[in-house]
Amino acid sequence: MRTDRIVRTFVEYYEERGHRRITGSTLLPPPGDPVLFTTSGMHPLTPYLEGRPHPLGRRLVNVQRCLRTTDLDEVGDDTHLTLFEMLGTWSLGDYEGPRSLGWGYDLLTEGFGVDPGRLHVTVFGGDERTGPDTASLELWQERGVPVELTVEDNWWSNGPTGPCGPDSEIFLWTSDTPPESTPTGDDRWVEVWNHVMMRHRRLDDGSLVPLPQRNVDTGLGLERLATLLQGRRSVFDCDVFDPWRETVPSRWELDGTSLRVVCDHLRSALVVIGDGVRPSNTGRGYVLRRLLRRVLTLLRQDGPGRGLGDLPEELVRHTLDRFRPDGDPGEVRRVLLDEERGFLRLLERGRRVLDRPRFRGPLTEEDFHYLHDTHGLPRELVLGIRPC
Ligand code: SER
């Protein structure tokens, strides 16, 4: 099942159950939001989870692009991407968790044809502040799905403060061997769908107060589900990456992990630029800069002449068509190439400075500060020129 059909099946299933489709937002949260990028489908809906009536009602469904850069070191494995799409549903003070979980189970097994024997779930087991989530536990027991109870892993929040609550995560077994162990015990269980019983707000002092309404917020990782439904092992092998696999390896010879990181970071950079961010030394612009510098470093590792000028044009267009149909591919390429030129100039300056006698030995913390403050050379760039 290709991703477009997965999206259609998902949205129609929830529309048939009274949900209205809302348009996904860009990657940029509204002004004043402390988080740099949209990291979850619920993010743009925070005011409605906190009680403001939504113009389209209490049952919503959407597809939201998300960017997560907290797991950067894991990108290149089989399941992590910086940019991904999340299929989401919300009950804004309408139905409760068990109904959401029951629908989720039916859609996975009947709508998407997942073998129920390959499912495992986790449920919040309770802590000193909040009791165990017995309603979810009972629902799963009725359906005959094995349950693992956890505490920290089954509490979801979008940040240190704000809406939060216990969650129940649905995992799929990804190996050809019969399922074994539990989600926390074996990483062949891959999480695909999270249902959060979002009914608390965490305050600055860490205490929890009830939200004005009891919500359910769910998020299903599109690329992960597509990978499993398409019988692939890695997210980089699902149809989303078809055009990348078809064009990038013939331009740039890269080892397996570097190829994945280059494709992931470039795809994210294209969408981040398409959503209006420009490279800079702070905030979102700095996240973009770091993604691009990592790409450039990997490209130049085995081929100093390789650069973004070789990026296939159809990839820029293809990516913008999906996420930002009104984006200008020419402008996005210009931003990439400007950033590359700036990086190469900085690299040159860094080499000259690091050749000075003062920096011959091992670099100290003081050296790193000096190189950064006086010469504008960030630590990761210095380490790229001279690994410790
Ligand atoms: N907010 C939850 C998550 O991101 C469910 O969508 O996992």
C-alpha cells in the first residue's frame, strides 16, 4: 500500500466516524511558542486541547509534517527520520481513550490488514501522582492484545509545561521470526501509533492540574507504517524515498549510513527552507545550518569537489510538491548554494587559523571558546577539520 493510499484510507476511516479533516500547518509553530519546530500533530492544536472551541467541532483528523532534531544521532538507523508526517486524530472533550484505541485496532487490522498476532501495546502503569490507566488496559485485554505496563515511557508531554497525559502505544513486530519479548525488551517491536489521554496540564512548578476537558490525541508515523505495510525493513526503503534512492547514489557515492543521513537531512532542509526559514546562527536558522553542514561534511569526506550544485533538481521539485506546492524550487536551490559557499569560506578560514602554532597540540575548552568568539568557528566545524 503506497503512502498516498494509506493517508486516504486513514482520513476516510475517521471521516466516516464523524471527524473533520483540518489542514496541516507548516513546520513553524505560531509566534510566541517556545518550541522551534512543530514536533507533533497536536502542537498546532494546543489552544483547542486547552479548551478553546475548534470551529470544525470536537472530532478532527489531519496529516501534519513534523521535524524532530532531538534524535539526530539515531538518524541513519531503520526507524528515525528528522522530517516525517504524522497522521493524527483528536477528540476534543468528546469520546474517551478506549473508543480511540478500539478504532485504532480495527483500522490497523481490518483497514490496513496488519496481522493481530504482530501487535503489542504499552499502557501507563501509574505513579505516585496518577493511577494506572485501567480503561486502556481493559480495552486491550478484551481485544486479546498483549500489554506491557510502563511508567515514564507511557506519559506523553510536548515540553516541560502544557497539556500532557498517560498514553498507550501500539507496536508492530518487524522481524520474520515469531514475535517475542516486549516493546521495552526488544527493539524489533517498532512503535507506530500513540494514543494520548490528554487530560492534564503541567505547570511551571511541575504540578499537574486537570485540563478543562478530557481529550484524546493520537499520532501515527506515516513513513513507519508505510515501511511495515510495504514489507520493508527501513524507512529509507519505503516509497517516500523512491526518488531519492533512484537519483542520489548515482550522483554521490556514499556508504549506507551516510547516504541515509544525507537523504534525510537534505529532505528536511528543503522543507524547512520551503516553509520560510533561512540559515542563521540562532534558533530555527541554526538547526537548518547544522543539517546542511552535516550533509556538506559527509559529501566532502570522500570527495572534496562534491557539493549541492549536483543535487538533482527533480528532488527539490518532488519534495516541495508534496509539502509546499507554492514553493519556488529555484529560490530553495539558491539558499542551499549560498549556504554552501559560506560554509566553504568558513572551512578555509578555519584551516588557516588551526594551522597556527598555538593550535598544534590538543585543543582545550579555552581554545574552542576563542575559535568560536574570535573567528566564528563553531565547535563541530573545528572538530570536522581536526577530529580530537
Ligand atoms: N502527541 C503524541 C505524539 O506525538 C500523539 O500524537 O506521539
